[in-house]
Amino acid sequence: MQVVPDFSAIASNSFEKNAYQALHWGKNFFGVAHKLTSNRVGTAVNDVRTLAEQLLEGTPPSLRQQRAQKLDDRTLQLVKERFEAVLEVDWQDAEAGLYPKSLLFDNPWQDFFRYYPQVWWELPGIWDRVRRKQYQEFDPAIDTDNYPKYYLQNFHHQTNGYLSDRSAELYDLQVELVFGGSANIMRRRIIRPIIDAAGYPDKSTRILDIACGTGRTLRMLRSAFPEVQLYGTDLSPTYLRKANQLLIDLPGELPQLLQANAESLPYADATFDIATSVFLFHELPGEARQNVIDEAARVIKPGGIVVICDSIQLADSEELGPAIDSFDKVYHEPYYRDYIRDDLGQRLRAADCKVLDVQVHLWSRYTVACKLA
Ligand SMILES: C[S@@+](CC[C@H](N)C(=O)[O-])C[C@H]1O[C@@H](n2cnc3c(N)ncnc32)[C@H](O)[C@@H]1O
């Protein structure tokens, strides 16, 4: 029997792939253009402010502000290659049926049009804090009691850190701009390691996303695994509120969200099959990183899986050293320098876990471990 290729399916697939790539290259160019423009405008505004102050004080004019480092051509080429590679992996994983293709196009356009002007509205206040070197400034109306001291920071220069509704509304868009449209692609890279390490999860599987933020990872997990029981915790009440909005309309059981410090999770031992954490560890001091790993290991069952997704580290991405070297200053990440030199494998072993796999995709590193029986 002669098999005739289904040309219409092939054509529609290649159209979809081109559309996917065009969308993400478009987001990438937009993110880069946003960063370049906002940096230039911010530097110019701060220069003018500083000179005006010096003029009023009668001091000789001098500008000693830190300028953002430009990446050399070789590093830019490497970043481009990694971006192309992660688009291909993302597409292939969807083709293989690990998650629906609709996830590849799940872009919050409404949020983009609503919040992008507000991102610019926030910038003058941010530039001013940067100029005054203020990195722990909170509105007096915000209750900052009962949070660990390391948490009370204007991470990424966000106004009121993680503790306002406005911050929660702008967060996803800001992260997408920082990562040039690849944040969700990097979050999705935890899906294959889960399946490889634990098999395809079913309705008896409990997955906990630690520091779930606005719920982006939970949303993808729900889409990939419609039947599993999902749980999320975060320290920020406003981010959890936003997560609830993002998750409430999805089909399937609503993920259970709880406000909690990841260093002392409010669950009994061996409650979960899988614990994930995305973009948390670089925002913790070393001791807190160990405490969170200990807690993740405590709440999963023997044989359970931990998947940590966070920034690449110097040991796995030396060639991108120049690109990540200034990240801590540009985005106010006070624990980043320590994080990129940390040995997460050793911390996992100290918590009775065995590292099964380490992967790197674009700006992120994925550490997959199993709790020893
Ligand atoms: C960079 S965001 C990542 C959020 C989310 N996982 C994502 O993929 O976008 C860091 C998150 O960690 C939370 N966080 C930081 N320290 C925490 C802690 N000790 N316990 C619980 N959540 C924490 C913050 O509130 C914030 O939502």
C-alpha cells in the first residue's frame, strides 16, 4: 500500500511553527528595545537630576553613575544561539505531546496592553530610587511585619517589592521584558524532567509549586497535566491573589494556594509526589536556600521528585559569565552573586536527595533530584 503524505497537515504544522517563532522573536526584539530605551532615558533623567542638585548645592558638577555594561559580539551570538535552541526544544516538546500547542501561544495580550503603559509610569520612581541607592523602600501603609529581613527588598527595583497589588499586576510583564519573551518558555522546561523522572502524573499525583508567585508555572502544569492535584505557596499575599485570578478560570480542580514561608512549609511529611520551584533560589541567602531544600525534601514522599529551575550558574555557563555578571546590580538581586556560585547538588545531598539530572536552557538551570527511600 502506498502511503500519501498529508500535505495539508505538513503545511499547517510548518505555518504554526513559523508563527510560534515569529511571536517569540517579536517578543525578544520588543524586550531588548524596551531595555535599551528605558536604560537610556533613565540614565539621561538621572544625569539631569544629579546635575541640577549639584547646581543648587553649589558643588562642582560630576557624574559618577554606574553605566550598564554592553555585551560583546561573541556573547550576543551565544545568547542568540541559546534562544534559537530553546525555541526548538519548546516546539519539539509540544509536538511530542508533553503539553498542548495552545500553551505556546498563551500570551496575556490584555495584560500587555493594560500594564505596559504602567511599566513606564513606574519608571521615574524606580530611577529615583536607583539614584538615591534605596533598595529596601516600602510604602508605610504596607505591613512589612512578619517577613524575613532578606525578603524586604525592592527586587528588580520593583516598587514595594513583592508586597503590593500593583507589583503583582506588573510582575509577569516585567519578567517577560527582562527575559526577552522567554520567561514562560523557561518555566515550561520543568515539564519534561517531571515526566522523565516520575512518569506521566495522574490524578493521584500531588505537585507543590514552592514560591509560585503569580501562578504562571501552575497554569502550565495544569495545562500539561489536567488531572493532577496542584498546590502552590508563596510569601506574598498580593501575588497569591493574582495567582488565584490567573488560575480560577482553568478547567479542572483549582490549585490550592497558601501563604507560607518556603523555609517552613505548612504540610505534613511525605505529602507530595513532586515539588517544583521556579526562579526562587537566586532571591534567597544561602542559609535560606538550604532550609527550603530541606523543607521540599521533607514534604515529598520517599522516591518523590524535586525540580529546581533558576538562573544559570558560573559552573555550568562560564561562557555567559559576562552576561550574568552585572545582573545583580542592574536588577537589584542582592543574593545573586552568591547563588551563581552555590552548589545546589551538595545542598540536595545534605537533604537526603540524589541528583538525577542537570539541564541548562537559555538563562536557566534545572536541577532534578529524587528523595532517597
Ligand atoms: C522571582 S519570583 C518567582 C515567582 C514564580 N515562581 C515565577 O515563576 O515567576 C520569586 C517569588 O518567591 C517568593 N518568595 C521569596 N522568598 C520566599 C520565601 N522565603 N518563602 C516563600 N516565597 C518566597 C516571592 O514572593 C516571589 O513570588
